[in-house]
Amino acid sequence: MKSFISVLLVGVFFLASCKKNIELYPLSNVTTATFYKNSTDIQTALIGCYNGMQKPLLEEWKMSELRSDNAIMGNPASKSVPNRDLSDLDLFIPNTSHQGIFNFWINTYANIRNVNLILNSLNVNYTPTAGSMTADTSAVSISSSDKKVLSAEAAFIRAYHYFNLVRQFGGVFLIHEPLSPFDATSLNRVSSAEIYKLIVADLSYAIANGATMKYASIPAPSLGRVNSWTAKAMLAKVYLTLNRKAEAIPLLNDVIANSGYGLVSTYGDVFSISNEMNREILFAIRYKAGGIGLGSSFPNAFAPELSGTAVIIGDGGGFNTPSPDLNLLYAANDLRKAISIGEYGSTKVLYPKKMISPVSIVNDAENDWIVMRYADVLLMLAEAQGNSAASLSLINQTRKRAGLTDLLPAAVNTVASFERELANERKLEFAFENVRWYDLLRYNTTMTTITAEQTLKNHYSATYTAHYGRYPSPRPTLAQIQAYVTKDRLLLPIPQREIDNNTTLKIPQNPGY
């Protein structure tokens, strides 16, 4: 935890730089009820919540990209415990005490707590029975406009966290206000539907109260902060996940027609560290290089193992390795491939190139992590509308930028062909952005010809000889690996510590564990 002086210095750095948020938690070594007295206090705490999003992100790729058909463990023959833990996630056999799962869980709930403290101080409350948010007078000295905007940002962050939790674990603990340790012992899991009610309420509140300037009018200090457009795009994704496509369509059309966001002309420019928070990026989790403890560790984690300084200073971990089937899916003239996937050495070891930039210090990269961008808005609208000429036109916008020819209605003339083209386009467009796994989960509800289970079984089949068949003994057969993928195991286990530490309630584990 940071001291009071550290928090103030961090807040000054953010306001002065107009560029990056800073990693910290709101204070816990003073009474938060008395600390948050004015707008500056809330701003400082909110900056901490933005950067509290970084810690869960350290684990999220393991539970999204690695469990999808996009990535594999780089060294199948390794017997080290960290590599085997990652392989267990890849194979859908993690144990209930898996450290990475626990880290993701505890760090997500830690930041939810931080957000709840802010919303509680502003007297912005969620009512579970009504599934709605209310804002009443608070003791904090803050203007009405500041209260709306800052509480909207906080509500979005909470919704973001719960959206990830419910997709990864199903029904979890619904904590929407500060909670004492004693009270926590009487709190059990709720249904996924109850979690989604909170998410929809939070995002609806963020839409109604967030900033509404078009992209070109957003002041430099506000680039990177949540606004109403960010919340609309995220709520549309929530509605798609719930198969409420009709409710997603007007939100997406509004972002396209009125937000001022749009595609940048070159795919590589989306991810360039010299072009951060460009007009395509509706929201990103931000990092700042420079030896101040705020840089990203992903480039060093994802660069090829034992590559020395050939790819990045300080060598790489070899994690999040692109799968051979993803590599082969790109057309020869798809401009995205050279940006997304790199090849190292004479054996052409694959690595996720789009996430890597040069560093001066190990684990201190500038790369922001993009959460929502305009290309996703276009392709979500195509998904919501279904097979039509209008939907193909949306898909063709990202294909054109990638150097590909247009899809034509005469060729994409069935539901199956449309779903295949859309799913492949999303897979290639958002590779290594923690999107594919959530897409596969959604397709189980929203598509008629694509399922997560069959997609993963096909991936294992295509990759077994080159990768999974090289695992150390006892080596599982292809049939065994495919059998690991079940509907139950699409969800992660509730961390065993949560179950064991509560002696008051029996907390149910997810089926299959």
C-alpha cells in the first residue's frame, strides 16, 4: 500500500503527464470514509482503480488466449511446475488451488473493493432487487458534473471486472458496497443472472452519466479514461453475450454514427507505442515505461525463450505462443499476420509480435493493453445483425484494411458460411488481445454452427503431432485431451481457498472440479 504522500505524488504525476494512469490502490491505512472529502480525493482514488486493473490482467491471458485455439505453451517437453500449471489451463484440467486462477480472482475482487469505496463515498448505490443504480447527496465536496463523470468511470470499472468474473467462473460473490470481514462470511455465490443485472446497471449508469464528447474533442488529459461511448460498446458486448442482440444493435449504431471513433488506416498503427489512444481505441489499460515501476511486463513474457536480445532486451519467457493452426489461418496477403505473429531463429519459433515493443529496462515496456476498439464495434454489429449484405459490409471494412478482398453475398449465402467468416475474421483481427476465448464462450449461445467445445477439439487434433503429442510422459492421447473439454470445464474452478476459509457457509464448487 502507498503512503498518503505517495498517493498525492502519483495524482500529481497523472495530472501533469496527461498521458498515463498510475498503479496504486486507494488508501487503506486511513479511514476511507473520512479521507474522500473532495473531488481531488476521488480523482486520486479513481486513478488507483484504473491501475488496479493491471494486476488481474497479468493472469487473464492464461485464462483466455491460452485456453483458446490461439495459443499454446511454447515448450511442450518442459516439466517445470510453472509450465505444467499453464499446460493444465491449456488442457482444461487445472486444479482448484491453481495459483494463477487465485491471483486473478483475488486481484479482481481487490479492485472491486476499491471501486465500491469510491461509489459509497459518493453515495451512488446499487439496489439488487431493482437491478438499478441511484445517486443521492453525499458528504464529499464535489460538483454535480464531476460526481456524474467520476462515478460513471468507477461504475464501468466495476462492470468490467464482474463481466470477466462471470464469464470465467459463472455465478460469483456479488459485492456492490464496502463489506466487513465478518459480513463477508455470510455472503455466498449468486447466480450468473444476478451478476449480469449488476453489470447492466453499472454500464447503463456509466452511459447516462459519462462524458459524451466525440473523440476529436476529448481533452488530452481525458484520453484513456472511460466515457459514455466506452460504456455503450461494452454494454453491447454484454447484450451479445446474453444473446440479446436487438438491444446491442442501437448501442453499436450510436457509437458508429456519433462517437467520432473509427478505424485507423494501418493495422500496425493501432498498436504502435507512438500512436497510443488513437481514434480506434475506446478503452485500454495503460502502462508507462521509464523506470518508474509502471511499465508493462508482457513484451518480456511473450518474447521467445532463449532469444537473448534478438527480440527484446532481457530475453523472453516464451509464453502465449501462437498456435500452428492460427498461424496457418492467415491468408498469404493478410497484412495483419506480420504485425501479429513474429518468427525467431532458424527454426522460426512463433511469438505474439503485436504485444512487443523495444525496452530499455526489463519488464518496463510502454505498450498499453487494448480492451475495446472500434473494429470490435463493427464486427459486433455484424454479429448482432446476422447474415446480411449490411453485415458483410461491416466485416469488409476490417478485411480491406488487412489487404483482403471483399466477402460477397453470393459466396457467403448461408448461416454457416456467415458464422464461419465472422468468427475467423474476429480471430485474426483480435489475436492475442484476450478476445478469442470470450468469443468462443459467446458463440455457444449466439451461433448455430460453432461451439467452443468442438472448436477446441479441432484445435487439439490439428496441433497434436506438432505440440501436444510431444508432452512428457505420461503423455495423454489425442482422445484423452479432447475428452478434457466439457461444457462444465469451460468455467474455471472457484479458488479452493475461498471455499476452505469460510467456516460459516458451504460455498459450492463449479461442477466438474
